[in-house]
Amino acid sequence: MRIRVLALVCLGAVLAGCGQDPEAAQNQLPPAPATPVAPPPASSDGTSVELSTSPTLVKIQQRRKVRVGVRVDAPPAFLSRDQTGDYQGFDAEIARDLAHRIGLAPTDVQFRRLPATQLRDAALSGDVDLLLGGEADDPRLAKVGPYAITDTERNLVIKSDDRLLAGELQRMLDAAVADGAWQRAYDKTLGAAGIQARPGS
């Protein structure tokens, strides 16, 4: 009996020394695993698609139409309309090739024939996305190209505040030369009319 009492006293001392109640110890839940902390969102450094895409190209793709300003007095080999109202000529071929490279169909080009006095205002106001064969005679306009060199240089003209568009259009013009699209457009139009021309790049 004395041994049993002594054992119980020792057990109580051990438990008291640990500072734990055996019943409480049985009812304790295991510690919850540590919750991983999610890393903070990466700060934008200007390389996302949204920040590195031309706003003009975004608008063109959203409306599914590229609006191209052309001179009403353009030589027929560069631009003319057939009996059905379709546009023909080198500039028309270049415009459709650009539309294709943007991700549109050739029929998604909307030509706007403009007198020389209205070209600048149409580009600046956003009535057209680009001009073919226009003049960048205003600091708010910029030239891309040339897309053809004959007796003069023919350039694309866009608003100068969209540098990303300028870079994209230049890459498209370079690609048209590299993959033969420029030459096919030339052979079909200017070449057939006996007009000498070469690409600008």
C-alpha cells in the first residue's frame, strides 16, 4: 500500500513539474500547420501585354476594322475603284496585307478617299488609323516606312503619339518584303503598269 501511494505521489510530482494536466493534455488539438504566405503581386514593369501593345492596334482589333485614308487623287496604279466599287492598286494590296498581319480579313479594310487638304485632320482626329502615301507635315504626325520608293517615297502616316504602332507597322512592312507579299503586290499592280518601284527596307 505504501508503495502504491509513493508511486502516485511521484506521478503527481512529475505531472506538476511538466505543468500539464493529463486530462487537458488529452483534449488538446494538434497545432495547426503554418499557413504559407502568398508572395505580394509583382509590380508592373511595363512588359505586360496591356502595357506593351499599341492602343491604336487594340482599337482596330476590337472594332474588327482598319480605317485607311488614301488620297483621292492617287494614281490609278496605286489606288482605283473597279465597276463593283472594290478598291484596286498597290496601296489597296498593301492595306489588305497589313490587315491580314493585324489579324483581320482583307474585307476588314475600310478605305476613306480624302482630298489632300483633309488628310492631316483625318489622321489627327482619329477618323482614320493610318494614311497611305500621305505627308507628315505636322509634328503630331509620324512617317513609317517607306513602303515603296518610286520617284518619291511613299510612307504610312500615323499619329506621332503611338510609337508602339509605328514599330508594329514597320515590322509588318519588313515582313511583307521578307515573305514575298510586297513583290506579289508590286507585280500585280505597279509592275503590270510599267511603274518602277522598290521596297523601302
